[in-house]
Amino acid sequence: MRRLIQCALLVGGALLTAVRAGAQSPSATVPHGRVLTDTLWSQALGGKKSVVVYLPPSYDTQQSRRYPVAYYLHGVSGDETNWTNLGRIQHAMDSLVAAGAPEMILVMPDGDDSWYATWNVLITFDQCKAAKYSKEDPSTFCVPWGHYDDYIAHDLVQWSDATFRTKADRAHRGIAGLSMGGYGAFVLALGYPTVFAAAASHSGVLSPLYTGAHPFRAPPRYASGAEPFGELAWAKNFATVPKVFGRDSTGWWPRDPARRLQRLVAAKGPLPTLFADVGVDDPYADQSRAFRWEAERSGVTVQYHEWPGTHDWPYWRAHVGESLRFLAGVIAK
């Protein structure tokens, strides 16, 4: 048994080494997938959005084959190109496949600075344009309706299933993201548990109301409403937070990942399998720790890791292979 465990550790270590190397510099000997850019109409947003898609190496040659799909969400001030241009996720996926991992389609949408939620205050296109929430061109950033959760969980998923040869069911769908996207991955998987079977968070804002000590000590302490929630220290960094979450408990608690998990457990609904990692020097590390504590208190295990690093692309490039491997292990069975 000890020899079997040692062999498994050696294989796993070699695979991760290959993935991390691939994420940094693609090899000419590794079969490559194909990256394309497209647009879709979102009824939930009332407009068009760009999307980047990775099709695995065998997609163009095995015409009858269908594939599981992993959706990857960007962070604040990012866009649909971040995971390929900065995260080099396509090279990590190619390296995983070359090392024997299952193939997956990757779909990376434009999520603006939306927090992947229905906004607490809906604003018009002109109001969005005047507010200058982003350096991005208002024509691609502002939308008539801020229903970003329905955009991802319904419009994007339906578009992907209609456009590509997907395995179009919950068992073969996962969702992941970084920072704001890590928050989005968890709240979407927990809010739409019949759509996604697994979710992964890199450095996610997973406990937005956390105001406890640093470093984290249990039990966690949360904002009580003595001050407007939109004035929490981390929230001041992001212009759209008051519009998305509101300024009191009415908007914040329903959007809290741990509260969504608790409601899902109480309702005995289908639970997505969860993965979270964070750098030990990340300013949001305590939020990931608080979410993990709440999940375990609810009887839910989170595959959880902390590694050296902070809230930046070198960390996410180094560890995107872990979330890809995790999702493949759940949705590509």
C-alpha cells in the first residue's frame, strides 16, 4: 500500500510539474488545442458579449465526439481574454492532455465588473456610461440589464451547448474563476446547482462580509450593519460594489457564498464539488479561510490549498493547472 501511495504521489507531482511548465512555455511536441473568439446575444443583459473558447486537440478530428465544458471567469478590470493572454490556460490544458488528462472545452466570457450577479440597483446604459465604472469602452462594458448571473448560467451555457459539441448536462459542466471570478464561480454553482457539478476558486472574494482578525481565527466575525456594508475596507477598492451588493444586509447576505451553501444544504439540493486555493500573502486569504470554516461547519468538504504567493498573475498561472485537473476529475468522468 505504501508503494502504491508513493507511486501516486510521484505521478501526481510529475503531472503538475508538466502542467506548470506548459503554462509558462508551450512545447512544440505537445498537441495543441484551438483558441477562438466569438460573440453571443444575451437576453439577460439585453446585448452582445464577446467570449473566448478553447477547443481541445481532438475536437477538429473526432467529429462525433462530445466534450465536458469548464467555464472560466475573470476578475475585476479583466475581460474574456485574460485567461488565455495572461493565464496561458490553453498551454496548461494542452500539457494536461499530453500527460493523459481528459480533454475539455474551456469557455471564457466577458463579465465586466459585474461580480456575476443581478445588480442590487439596475442602472441605464447612459447612467453606466456617465459613471465611468471601467476604463473599458462603455459600448462593450455597459448593458441595459445587469442580470449577469442569468447571463452566465443560462444564456452562455445554452449558447455553448448549441454552438459546440458539448456534453450538455450538469454532470459534465464546471465553473472556475479568480478573485471576483472565484466569487462568481462559487455563487453561480451554489445558486444554480442543477447547472454546474463543480466549482473552483483561485484567490476568490469568498466571504465578502468578513471583518474578523488577521490572520483568520475561528469563529469568523462579520459586518453587523453598524456602517454601510458598501464601505467595508475591501469593497472600497471596487467602484461597482455598491451597485451590485447594495449598502445593507438586504443585498449582501443573499449574495454571500456561505449563506448560499447553507441554504442548499438545508434544502437537500444537489451540491457542487468545491475547490479553493489562495496565496498565503493574498489580501483576501482570510475570506477563503472563513468560507472553508463555514462549509465544514455545514458538513461540506472543500478541496482547499494555500501556496506561496499573492493576488497576481504569476500565482494564478502557476496554479491554474490544479483547478483544471480538479474540474476534469469531476466533470470528465
